[in-house]
Amino acid sequence: MAGEGRRFEIGYALLPKKENSFIRESLVNQAKSRGIDLVKIDRERPLVDQGPFDCVLHKLYGEDWRSQLDDFRSKNPNAVIIDYPDAIERLHNRISMLQVVSELKIENQSETFGIPKQIVIYDQETLFDTQAWEFLKFPVIAKPLVADGSAKSHKMALVFNHDGLNKLKPPIVLQEFVNHGGVIFKVYVVGDYVKCVKRKSLPDVLEEKLKSLEGSLSFSQVSNLATHEKSDDKYYKLMHLEDTELPPQSFMTDIARGLRKAMKLNLFNFDVIRDNRFGNRYLIIDINYFPGYAKMPGYETVLSDFFCDIMNRKVGDLVVDGFSQEEKVAEIEEKPVLSCEGEARKMVTNSDGEENETSIPV
Ligand SMILES: Nc1ncnc2c1ncn2[C@@H]1O[C@H](COP(=O)(O)OP(=O)(O)OP(=O)(O)O)[C@@H](O)[C@H]1O
Ligand SMILES: O=P(O)(O)O[C@H]1[C@H](OP(=O)(O)O)[C@@H](OP(=O)(O)O)[C@@H](O)[C@@H](O)[C@@H]1OP(=O)(O)O
Ligand SMILES: [Mg+2]
Ligand SMILES: [Mg+2]
């Protein structure tokens, strides 16, 4: 318990932008009150010389950081690393990122899911060889193949016709643009916790307009706006975000759990659109490591719960450290269970079948 039992130290290594948005005083204080100290990792000094940390939380890439983590891990075998670079790496390529979705098996009678039709293009020759990708229909979205968090990796183009191909610079992924009513669902995953929110997206494109539209339209991070920024926005009002129904929570939770297990990741979000042509078909178009959690209402509690769970080694159906639950259970039973004070949350289904979150004291 806070103040009584052992305290835990979680070291974090984030880029300045992420640190500013994520490490808020409110999060630091809430974690502290529950026995967890969030400590900044000094990037000027070797990781192994710092701490000792019970857990390392990070969103940094590169060989140097990777070998620092390896060193740290071998010297601190009981520390938890959230998450492993190898697992995160998969999300840095827009093909491998979505491959995992195609491999998921989820039983559901009323909804289906998948990914849009897509092809990777490595050179100009293939780009203009429309036979190579004749299974794709215009409009298509051209996305940089690499998704490494750089501004460049977010630069996309909506391509309406052949004229629009000239501006594209391979390697890119050409993905069929699917009309979805201008609203995207972002599903945030924090360990066991799953939260789906609505954001504005690109508007639908009418087929009869395709030829008359200029070749392409460039854009970047259309859905990456905090809710308060959008409430005054004319476009936001136009899209009737409030009127759009969320996908069934249990369906999103099943997909989230499946992805978490398959990817061995604890902190990510995925973008989902509802295909206008079917109404019950959902397409996953993007998966991001360690997204903007501070945009989730009450993120401090969600993240503090997660940190407590990690430190207590009782994280849902998959455990950190790349072990499966089964492998870890024996270890958990041998460890003293330290409790974190505060609230836990659970989903409660009301008589209308709607799921709501409620807090339970622990
Ligand atoms: N296949 C598609 N069909 C329709 N709209 C799409 C499709 N792919 C992407 N979009 C739109 O383009 C936006 C950006 O695409 P995507 O999410 O792949 O890029 P990103 O830069 O990785 O985004 P993020 O900021 O979430 O990391 C989406 O939020 C959505 O509005
Ligand atoms: O802060 P970061 O640089 O990690 O930016 C991430 C951003 O979070 P932010 O809101 O904190 O900017 C995320 O937004 P939401 O999906 O949550 O809307 C999403 O755009 C990620 O793709 C970005 O990560 P990247 O792909 O660039 O690595
Ligand atoms: Mg996205
Ligand atoms: Mg992304």
C-alpha cells in the first residue's frame, strides 16, 4: 500500500514532445499516491548506471537504445521493459503492421473485420504499371512504407486518378480508400484496458467526382486533434460525430486482446473505420505504438492502474516481458503480491446491453 509497502520506480525514456504531453503532474501525482515513482531516464548516461528501475517505459528507437535496453535487461532480469523493441519494430512498417490483423481469428456472428486491399510499391516502374495493382480501385491512399514517427512517415496522399501518381515517392503502400462516413474510431489499449473513441477522418469520396477531381490531395494526421480543439471546428460539427454509433465494445475488446497477444505489446492504439458498403464490416488501417494517451479522459487513472498491475505482475491474459500468462503464473505465485491503493475499473453491462465503466475500490 502507498506509504507502507515497498515503493516502485518506473524509469521513462521519451522524446521531448511525448514527455510534455504524457508526463503530466496529474499522472506523476496519481502514480505517486499509489506507490509508483515515475523517474526520467537521463539519456546522457548509460541506462545500467541509473535506477535501479523496477520497470522501464520507453518510446525511443535506434541501435544504441536497443543495446542499452539489452544491457539493462541482462543486469536486471527482474525488471520489466514496456515494451520490447523487437515487438515495437513490427509497427514501423505499414505492411508488417497490418499482417497481424489478417492472422487474427475472432468468432463473431454479426460483425466482420479485416484490412483494406493494399500493395507495397518499391519503385516508379511498378507505380506506373497499373496492371501490377489493378485489383485496387481509385481512390487510393498512398502512405509511406515506413512508420517511424517522423513527420515524413505521416505524410499521405489521397489519389483520385492516374494524374495523382506523379507526385508519389516510393517506397509507399497504396491502400484502397474506403468510404466510412468521415468518422474514424481510435481504440486505445493499455494492458487489459480498452477504450474506443471517435475522431474526425477524411470525408467520403463520391465515385462520379473522381475524374473531375485534381490528381491528388496531400494531408497529414487528420485525426490527431484533441477533442477540445475540435469542438469549435466547423468540419467537426458537419461530420455529426455525436450521431455516429461506436462499434460494439465487446467486438473491439476482442480485437484489441487478439492484437495485444499476437504483437506482445501492452501500449498501442489502432484506427478502425466502418465500411459504408456493409455497415457491419470494420477495417483496421493503422496501429501506433504508445499513442497520445493524454487525450483519453481519465488517462491518469488508467495508466496508474496499469503500472500497479505490472508491478503486481497480474496483467490480464498476457503478461509483460514477452512471457505468456501460463509461463508467468508459476512465477507470480512465488512472488509476494504487493497491493496498490486506489481504484480499479471494470466494465458493467446495463439492461440495454450498453457497457459502462465503473470504479471499484481496491
Ligand atoms: N484505407 C483508408 N480508407 C479511408 N480512409 C483512410 C484509409 N487509410 C487512412 N485513412 C484516413 O487517413 C488518416 C491517416 O491514415 P493513417 O492512420 O494510416 O496515418 P498515420 O499518419 O499513421 O496516423 P496516426 O496519426 O494515427 O499515426 C486516417 O486517420 C483516416 O482518416
Ligand atoms: O507523441 P507521438 O510523437 O508519440 O505521436 C503519436 C500520436 O500521439 P500524440 O497525440 O502524443 O502526438 C498519436 O496520436 P493518436 O493516435 O493518439 O491520436 C499517433 O499519431 C501516433 O502515430 C504518433 O506516434 P508516431 O507514429 O508519430 O510515433
Ligand atoms: Mg492513424
Ligand atoms: Mg500511425
